Amino acid sequence: MAESCEALGTVPEHERILQEIESTDTACVGPTLRSVYDDQPNAHKKFMEKLDACIRNHDKEIEKMCNFHHQGFVDAITELLKVRAGAEKLKVQVTDTNRRFQDAGKEVIAQTEDIIRCRIQQRNITTVVEKLQLCLPVLEMYSKLKEQMSMKRYYSALKTMDQLENVYFPRVSQYRFCQLMMETLPKLREDIKDISMSDLKDFLESIRKHSDKIGETAMKQAQQQKSFSAALQKQNNMRFGKNMHVNNDRTLEEKNDIVLKHALEEEAENDEEVLTVQDLVDFSPVYRCLHIYSALGDEETFENYYRKQRKKQARLVLQPQSSAHETVDGYRRYFTQIVGFFVVEDHILHVTQGLVTRAYTDELWNMALSKIIAVLRAHSSYCIDPDLVLELKNLIVIFADTLQGYGFPVNRLFDLLFEIRDQYNETLLKKWAGIFRDIFEEDNYSPIPIGSEEEYKVVISKFPFQDPDLEKQSFPKKFPMSQSVPLIYIQVKEFIYASLKFSESLHRSSTEIDDMLRKSTNLLLTRILSSCLLNLIRKPHIGLTELVQIIINTTHLEQACKYLEDFITNITNISQETVHTTRLYGLSTFKDARHAAEGEIYTKLNQKIDEFVQLADYDWTLAESDGRASGYLMDLINFLRSIFQVFTHLPGKVAQTACMSACQHLSTSLMQMLLDSELKQVSMGAVQQFNLDVIQCELFASSEPVPGFQGDTLQLAFIDLRQLLDLFMVWDWSTYLADYGRPASKYLRVNPHAALTLLEKMKDTNKKNNIFTQFRKNDRDRQKLIETVVRQLRALVTGMSQHA
């Protein structure tokens, strides 16, 4: 029972499995069959039985269906057999038709393939054209770039590069040739930078070499612009001036007419050729390099390099050559190079933006100005030629005016010119010192002889001499001064002209120029001319006649000083009545020279007297005089007479002083000779002879060798000698000793010491010459008297010494 129940439970399960096997996909049969083996041990067997039963059922059903459709199948087979014959026939026909179609389609196929190939080619061509149209502008631009590089149009090449990179290359960046082109651009940029920098270096080297030509042209243009207006200014000024000396052979008006004429000629010659810095220098390398570096975004590097190189060039330009101060050409070349340098910088400043700035040029100019001033100050001290100093001044003025026209401040240069002006004046003074010395050396120190009216006019044209009495005299006649006077006057005027040359173009007022001229002329008179006169006066070969002529010359030169003042006034148009006008010091200069000459006259006259006195040959032991004056003294008196005749041309006071000085010196010399300590003995005969000589001196003094003395003033020069000799001649010792010290004493001028000295010399002579004096009463008495007087005189001298 249990087994039957179990069997009943298993059958539905097997049916389910079979249904799944029939209904599911063959891939899923495995799990279903596995479930059969998972059941009871006999389940497989039973399942197989059940499967066989199911298969039999299906076979029965298939058999039923086949039986049902068999007739139709037979009929269909029959029909197919009938159709097979027609199908074979149709197959043959189709095969034949297909063959004919295949044969006919071969040509079409070939043509179709050709068409397809052409269409492909056409499509490819269209694609290529499209790509080439895209690439051609790139290639054209690159070709244009290469052409620009070959033509050295570098800035345009950079612009082309920018277009290639920003516009054209992005369109064809996928192509290899584009990558190659893009790789070449940085190198091209570097090449352009190097080339442009090389061009800039060539440009800097070129302007360094040609800066002197640039500066020369700029200075020439500035000088031309100034010369015409300056000449007109001078001519207009001179028209209002007054000619204080009509006969002057060299007037400023004539000179300025010549200057104006030359200025007009130069202006006409140079109007047609006005060169600018652009005409002399090609600045395109600078512009090109600036644009290139700006396009490359490296403008700062270029500016720094340019400024650094220009500063180096500035230092080279500002360093003069070792021989620059020796010639005018050296100075000119130095200035033209500096002007050329700054003219270029000024042009760069105005035509470029930012390459150089005003602050940069000002800094460079201040540095240059300090160097220039130091160089000029040092080098000008070497100049000993005033012409070279004047040329240097003119170059500095042109240099300053030129750069001032370009906007550079030049006040310090004009301040330097005032320093150089002092140096110029010193060189002028040295030069004129030599000129004055030569004039004095060549002068004959004799009045200028005039033999005709023409000669008279020649002298008058050179020197402002006015003397109505001389004009009335007939020819031949003489000017009182010597030949050096008109020459000195002319040279003083030449000095004023030379000094004026430096004062021109210094942008100073007429008052300042007038003051400068007067001060420099005063220096010439007080330092140079005065020194030359003093040196001349002290020269050993200058005799009394020459000294007299020098005094006359200085008198006329002193009188001519007012004409020199008028001459300066005529130049500057500054009235002498102006409060601050400096006066010429000619009065004191020539007065000092005259005083020196007068003193030298006194000295030389005394020296001449000493020479004659040294010729004296007295016999101091002479027993008795022969009654004649000494020969040396007569020669001396004759000499003095001739000399004092020459002194008639001197001012009266000078001649009188010289005469009085000579007489006093002669008296002193004679007194010293008589009282000389080396003279031990003097006889009475010698005293008598000496007395005769003194008498001749008194006669000379009383003859009034020089007019103007009152009474016996000149004879008083010998009063000391006269009273001393009278005392010994009359032997009036009692009177002398009794009246000594009284104002009314007859022998008031006799010095006790002199009397004692001479008396002792005579006492010693008496002792030696009179051996037997003790046997003569008169001689003994005389000897006792002498001894007594000697004792009294000694006491008197001792008392005077104690009192003193």
C-alpha cells in the first residue's frame, strides 16, 4: 500500500519533468534532468518508463498526422515531378539569360568602376584644393617672411610672424610642415634681435666716428645764425657812439663794417646748404632696433643697452687727448665731438618715445659739463699765448650757444669764461710786458725830429698831442717826447682792443664790459707799464739824459690817459659821468714812475759826483797852495753845468731838487774826504787848496745853474764846509769857542767833532814837519794853542755826548 502510494506520488512529478523538457530550451534541460536523479533511487527507472510511454504516444500522434496528410504529400510529389521538367528548362533559360546579362554588364561594370574611381579622385582633388586653400596663405605668409628677412625688413618680418602665429598656423596646426615652420620662428626672432643689435652697434660706432662732423655742422649753423644779428647790433651801437679822437687810424666803426660785410657774405654762401643732423646721420638702425625690441616685448633691455653704451661713449668723448690743449684744432675737435654727441641725443629724445628721457639727457649733460669745466680749467692754465686763449674763448662761446639752442643749460660755461678771462688778461699782460720792454729797448730817448708836415701828421695821428707853440714853429722841429710815447699809446689801445675781443659774446651788458675794459687797462698801467718803467729806470745803462727824457715821456703819457678813457667810452657808449664807472689810474702810475726816475736822477747824479770826487788827488802835506782850483773839481762843475742845461726840459721843481741834491752831495763828499779817518795828516797848505775848491763850488752855486732859486739858497749847501774852512783859515778859535751854541754864532754850522778831527790832523802834521818847533817861540805858542783848543774841543764833544 505504501509502495502504491509512493508510486502515485511520483508519476505526476515525472509528467511535470517531461513537460518542462518539451517546453524549455535545450540549454536548460540539464537542471531538469538532474532533478530526476535527485529523487528516490528507483525514480530514474520509472522516469525512463514514463519517457518511453510518452515517446510512444508521440509516435502514434505523428503516425496519425502522416496518415492524414499522406495524400496531399503524394499529390505534391506528383506536381513536383511535373514541374521539374519546366524548372530545368527555365534553369537553362535563366542560365543563358544570366550569361548574356553577365556579358553585357562587364562593360558597364568597367565604366562604373571608372566612374567610381573618377568620383573618388574628384573628391580627393576637392579635399586637396580645400586643404591647399587653407595652407596657401600660410605658405605665402612664410614666403613673405623669408623675403622680408632677405630684404632686411625685420620689423615687418616680426609683424608677419605675429600674424602667422595668431591667425594662420592655428588653421593648419595638424600638418607637419606647420610644426617645422613654428619651430623656426623663435630662431628667426633671435636672429632679428642679433642683426638689429649688430646694426645698432654699427650705428653707435659710426656716430662715434662722425660726431665731430655732426658737431662741426651744428656749431657752424649756430655761428651763422648769430653772426648776422651780432654784426647788425654792433653797427647800430657804433652809430650812437662818439668818436673822441678823429684822427685815429683804426676806428671801431670801420672794423664793424668789415665784420658786417663778412657776416653777410657768409650768410649768403651758406643759405643754400643748411644741413641737419638727419642729413649727416642715418638714424634708421636706431628706429628699427627700437621697433624690433618693442615688438618683441624687450624694449627695456634695448633702452638699457643703448644708454649704457652712450654713457661709455660720452666718457670717451669727454676725455681729451693729451695734446688737446696745445692747439686750437685740438680744442675745436674736442668741442665738436661733444656737440655731435649731444645733438644726436637731443634728436633721439625728440623722435623716439622713451628711449632717452629729459632726465637722462640732463644727467648726462651735468656729468659732461662737470668734466668739460674741469678739463678746460686745467688746460687753460697751460695756455701762455693770448691768441690761443682767445680762440679757446670763442670756441667755448660757440659751443655754449650751440648747445643752448638745443635746450641744454650753459650758465656754468659762461661762469667759467670769467675765470678764463682772468687767465686771458694775465697772458695779455705778459705779452704786453714784452712789447713794452721791446719798445723801451729800441727807443733812443731823444725828442722826435719832424722835418715836414706829413711827418707831423703821422705822429699826431698816433698820439693825441696838442701844443699851439709847437704848431707855430717852422720845420724842422721836435716833439718833446721820444718815439716810445706814441708807440706805448698805440699798444695800450691795442691792449684794449684785445681785451674787448674776449668780452664780446659773453652776454654781458655794456656797463659790465666797460668796467672789465677799464679794470684790465688799469692792470696794464699799474702793473705792467709801471713795472717796465721802473725796471727801465733802474737799468745801469740808462743815463741822466735818458732819465730826463723818461720823465718827459711819462708826463705826456699821463696827459694822454683822458684820451684813453674817451676811447673806452667810445667803444662801450658808457658815459664817464656814470656813478660806478672805474677811472684809469694813469695819473698815479706815471707819477710814481716820474718819482722813481727823479730819485734815480738824484742817485745817478750823486754817483757821477762820486766818480769825479774819487779822481781827487790832494797833497795833504802841501806847504802852500798854488792858487788854482783842482782839475777834477773844475771838470765836475763843467759836467754839472751841461747836465743842468738838459734839466731845463724838466719841471722846475725837479731840476731845482736835482741841483740842490747834487750840491748837498758834493758838499757832503768833500766834508767826508776832509774828515776821512784814514787821512792822518792835513797841512795848512792843503786846507788852503781845499778852500779854493770850495770857493769854486760856491761860485757854481751862485751862478744859478738852474733857475728858480731864491737868493743864496743853493749856496747854503756848502755852508758847513765854508764855516769850517773859515774857522781854520782865520784861526778864530776864541770866537768859535766863546759863541758856540748861540744862535747868532759866526760858526753856528761848525760841528765840534769835525773841528776836533781836522785840528788833530793838523796838530800831528805840525809835530812831524817842525822838528825844531821847540826852539821857536811863535811855533811853541801856536802848538800850545792848538793843544789847548784840542782839549777844549774834546771837553765840548764829551759834554755833548753825555748830554745826548
